[in-house]
Amino acid sequence: MENNTKLYVGNLSYEMTEKELKEFFENSIGEVVNVKIIFDESNKRSKGFGFIEMSNEDDAKKAIDKLNGKELMGRNIIVSSARPRMKRNY
């Protein structure tokens, strides 16, 4: 069964915290199950994107419709369905 509650969130401010991102989505849409901002291993700096998992599919769709292109910390964020993780060969 496909999980359509996971969202990609891009163009984030490098200062954004997972707590702030979670609060933004919860205050705008509804319950957030999981938040993960991706960091560069070498310098511990945010890569400017992350993933949000909403509690249900309707809220995930609402988040895409309502928040894609919305300004957050001075940047217009990108919100879309997360693609399945690709296996890396290295």
C-alpha cells in the first residue's frame, strides 16, 4: 500500500529547525507525524529541504494545495508529494 502522507518540502531557509517546520505545518494544516530536515554530513548545515509526514492523506493534499509557493522565513517553499526513496549504489 502506498503512503501518500509524506511530503517533500524544498527551498527552506538554512536556519529553519524541525520544530519550526512542524509548527508551521500544524498551525496551517493539521497533525504532523514526522519531520526531517536533511543536513550535510560534512559541515552539519541544512541542505535546504526536508520531509514532512502528515497524519492523513487529506491533510497531505491540503498542504500541497495551500502551502506550495507560500513564504516561510523569507523564502517561497516548495511542497509536493515525496517520491519513493531510490536505492543508492556506492
